[in-house]
Amino acid sequence: MDRVVVVGGSLAGVNAIEGLRERGYQGEITLVGAERHLPYDRPPLSKQELREGPSVGHLLLKPQSWYDERGVELRLGARAVGLDTRDRHVIVEGGDQVAYDGLVIATGCSPRRLGQPEAGPVHVVRTIEDATALHGELRPGRHLVVIGAGFIGLEVAATARELGLHVSIVETAPAPLTRVLGDEAGRWFQEYHVDRGVDLFCGTALDTIEVTATGTRLSLADGTVLVADLVVAGIGVTPATDWLEGSGVTLDNGVVCDRSLRTSAPGVVAAGDIVRWHNDLFDETMRVEQWLNAVEQGVHAGHTLLGAEEPFAPVPYFWSDQFDAQVRFVGRADAADAVEVQRLSDRSMVALFGRGGVVRGALCVNAPRQLARYRLAIQQRVAWGDAVGVG
């Protein structure tokens, strides 16, 4: 293998390069990225960088010298629009073709948008340009409406509230995060944000949105009308797989991979938010949109491309910072048949999730000691009855 192409200027893409070089690969590496910036870190965009004003220099994953030292050719501002797996080349916008012997797909996800033409400018937070534009609008006294009470929506709401804005959140579920964490944990987040001055409109959907002379008018399904100075959509993301249509790479809510991150196409692996693979530790096919997963999966995909056979089977981990709450989650909460919630105080909480008689997930809010214990319990597949007493 003489030429490896990594598509996606992402955290997973950068770590795939790291994995290739650390395993001794000495051939050519080309990084193809849609954005003109060097790859940068995205989680701070909805938190401290949104508050202070984003700076590319603060966010870069690696400096230019890192790529130079590893002999990486950078093709930035070059969006991939197609893939020919028979002749092995990536097609970029404008028609150029980038040949490969081995390929890493790491194009991540794209934010969902409201899709209502009369909505006017509705912000999302995915790129540094998105965060810069929103930062310029976050002025004290203005009214921000956030559509969607997922983690990004809650982080943006908390940041804006701390900056002195009036903040409202619209969420179709009965409480924030209930689809991910269940009703009781969701109610904890609802109370936490309400206590800090956020207005939550849960159990209702956005019906219509239109720009008027006095602001953006949002009519909700329950009859509530909100008038906003600015609107943010935090309604989730979709895997960025459009460019792979017709390529022969199997797609199903992401790029389908085997246990070691190989795709259905020869010489092609994938890493990051875009990947659906079977995690042996949980005996489950999953797609994980988390920072640490992108790091570890990128390195693993690089190793797999060079012939490694080890399955990728980590305990997923993510974090979210909202006001003074340090939210940390390990494992999986989906399809839990047992849930144990411990409200330690008005600002700390632990929720455990079990299935099939073993502990599978743990949410820890301002509870770092419990986090470490439960992460080990999940790794060791501790029985549910024993895990409940771990903390």
C-alpha cells in the first residue's frame, strides 16, 4: 500500500493519520477536507468558544508543523462528492480525482435543519463559522429560542443564559433528553435549567415559523406563540454519506462496518460519527457521536487498514457542560430494562442503566468518583444488583 487518502478534516480523520504512522506506514497520505481550515475541535463551539468568540488558533487539533512532519498532503477546501471503489479514487468538487490504495472515510455528520423556507435565518452550531455568526448575535436582553433539548441545544441555552439573554427551549419530548436518558433523568435536567431562568416548552412541537417586523414568530402545536430575536436549531445530525451513494459502500444510518471498522468495499475503512459497527462488548450495532470515540476509532481504523484484525469494542464516553453541571456519561442507555436514579443534591445526580442483568450505562452529574467506578463496572459486565451498590 503506497497511497492512503483520508476523507474528512475531522477528529477521526486526524487520528487515523496518527494510527497509520504509529503502526509504521511510510507511504503517501492525503487528507481531503471540505473546510478550508486545518482540522479543529468542535465541542467547544457550543460552550466556551461560543461565549468568548471562536478562534481557529485555539481550536486546532494539530498545528501545520504536525502535518509537515508526518508527510501529509493537505487538500483543504476540497469537498468529496463521489467515490469510485472499482478504480479507487475519490472525486472532489470540480471534478478532480484523488487516487488511493487505502481509504479512510471520516466525514462525520451534518446538522439537521428546520426546512421551512419562511423561517428566515436559523442558526446551527457545527462549524467555526456557525459559532462565530451566533456569537455576534448573543447580546444581553435579546430573546433566543432553541428548537430541540438535546445536548447541543442545552449547552447553547446555558451559554446564552449566562450571557444575559432570555432563553426559551422548545422540545417535543416530555422533558429534555428523555429519548436518551429516560423520563426521570430528563426531569432533572428540566428542573435544573428552569431553576436557572430558562423557559422550557416540552411536549409540544414547532408548528410554524415566520419572520415579522417585530422578530421571528414561532407558533407551537399547543397554541403557544413565541417571538424571538434569534433562533437556533438543535434537532440532531445526519451522517454525511450523500457523496457515497452508488459507490458500493453499504449505507444504513451511516457507513456500515464490521467489528474492526472495515466497510463493504475493499481497502476502505471508516471512523467517527459516520460509522455503524458491531461493538462486541455490548453485543450491539451502534453509531456513536462522541469525541473520545472519534479519537479511538480513528486510530483503530488506521491500524485496520494496515492489516490489524482486533475488534473495536470500547465503553463509549461523552461529556457536556451546562451552567455549573459537569455531565459525564459512560456506556449505553438505550433499551434499558432497569434504571436507578440517585439525586445526590440539587446540582448532582447519578443514573444507572441496565439490561439483561448487567449494568450497561451510567450518567454522572458533578459526581466524578462515581463515574470512574461505574466505567469499570461496565467494562467488567458487573451484575446489575452488584452495580447498584458500587457508588
